[in-house]
Amino acid sequence: MKKILVIDDDHKNIFALTAILRSRGFEVLSALSAGEGLSMMSKGSGIGIVLLDMMMPDVDGYEMLSRIRGNEELRSMPVIAVTAQAMTGDRERCLAAGADDYVSKPIDVDRLMKLLNQYANS
């Protein structure tokens, strides 16, 4: 089972996602900023999937996706955008920015599990 990195600037979101994922057998790491997340991803920590909050201060998810896709070592890392933005076009905007998939908050846990299992086994 691949490790999941949750990148979100909100402690409550990290706590909730981590609890859900660990209860389903996933190993979870977390980062409170894009910089911290990139550092963790670059250290060969065995991270296999990233859940990326799109609305963070300083470096938002769109800039973070650009940095991931521009990094030779990280380019193929599956990234699922996680956002409270659920307006028409937001999903397409996330995918166009380089996300592999998209889930909106509040998170549909069944949909998230389906996506994680899909990427964990690919």
C-alpha cells in the first residue's frame, strides 16, 4: 500500500482526513504547506499519492501542481486535488493545472476511497 501525503494548511482537515485514511489501512503523512510537502516528496519517503488542498496561503495548489509537474522526479506522482471550490469549471481547472483527479469538500469518503485504491494499485 502506497503512502499518502495530505497537504493542507488547516489542522482540522488534516486530522479528519488522516483519521479516515488510517482507519482504512492507509499510511498517511501530512504537511501544512506546499514547501513542506515538496520537501517531504523529494526525500524518497515512499509517498505514492498526494491529496492537495487547492486553497492555501503563500503557494496555492495550482502553483504547487506546477512545481510537481515541473520536477523530473515528481512529475508522475498521482495528485488528487481537494477543494471547497465546487463551482462549474473548478474540476476542469484543477485537471488542466495537472491534477490527476478532483474531490470537493465536504469529501465523499466512498469516492475518495475508490480513487485512492485506483491510484494505489496502478
